[in-house]
Amino acid sequence: SQQGEEDPQALSIQEGENATMNCSYKTSINNLQWYRQNSGRGLVHLILIRSNEREKHSGRLRVTLDTSKKSSSLLITASRAADTASYFCATGGTSYDKVIFGPGTSLSVIP
Amino acid sequence: DGGITQSPKYLFRKEGQNVTLSCEQNLNHDAMYWYRQDPGQGLRLIYYSQIVNDFQKGDIAEGYSVSREKKESFPLTVTSAQKNPTAFYLCASSIWGQNSYEQYFGPGTRLTVT
């Protein structure tokens, strides 16, 4: 029962460029979360945006949420080689529900 | 030093054997989760537990079993009934409530069954 779907599946950019990843989902949500996973490691939580928020920032990360289009985007500015990882969006349900993860976007930042 | 630990990091088993993966957390979280990740893919939920002595099946529970006897511990057993057990297994924990909360993940256990 997959909810979020990231786009693109893979992205390759030069160091210093911005990286944008998108997430679309199907049903109403309470919040949407973004996670990062370095190869062979566990996931690390990056940012959570609630359904009544439109934009949120954390360092070089900017997340937007458009509930009318059921979509979210994650922007990483001034990318670094260390940003190379897979990025997952996860949607949180409206009541006492588990979080559902999308298939992820694989980001490669070339030095 | 709060966090969530999984052991071992790598595990090798022969086909037909049951194997138990360990997951411990000291974050005082009520909820714990087990996910399976296959190469290049997202996470699929195996089981989750919201409270001690209670757990729920996720999307791919067949061939797996869990227990939650203590708040801190949520071991996963991969049984011989699991048709394709080789995968990367991730454990996570979170606060449980009306709104979904961020999950804290362990480092994972890579299971290889031959």
C-alpha cells in the first residue's frame, strides 16, 4: 500500500548545483516527512512538514507542500558530495496511522 | 547516548533455518517498526508495535514473526517459511500518537540466506 512516489528515481548533479526532488501522494495526510539514507545505512529524518504548512526550511534544505496537488518537493541548495544518498518521502496518516514510505530518489553529487 | 541499535550488522544463514534479528531502543518510544529493503527499492513494513505485548502486521508479514515483551526490545524472527529472506532489515522507533511522528532508525542488519 504505497502512498508517496518520488520523482525522479535518480538524479545526478555537479557539486554546487541545487537538487530538487518531488513526491506525490494519493490520499489525505496529516504530515509529510523526508528522510535520507546513505548507502548501506539506516534512514535519517530530515524534516517534517504538517498539512497546514506550505514551506519549511532547515539549513540548506527547503521543503514545500501543496495539499491541493497532493505533492511535496525537497530542494537541497549548494549541493556537496556528502549529499550523495537516497532520499525518501513518507506520508503520515490523519489519525493514529503508520507512516508510509515512497521508493526514493537516488541523488549523486559529482565533485 | 540515546538511540536504536540492531545486531548483528551482517548475518548469514542456511536455507531452512530460522533467524532472529535484534532491535533495542533507549529513546523511551512506545512504537517500534520492522522494515525490509531490497536493493534499489524503498521500505516495506513487516510488523509494527504500538505498545508492549501488542503488535500489528504490516504489508509483508508472511514468513516473519515478532514479539514485544519489553518496551525497549522488538526482535524479528525470519522463519523458514519466508520465500526470499535475503534483504536489508531496518528497525525504527517513534512516539505514537494521533499525529505521525518522525522515526528513528537503527543501522540495519543485512541478512544473506544461501
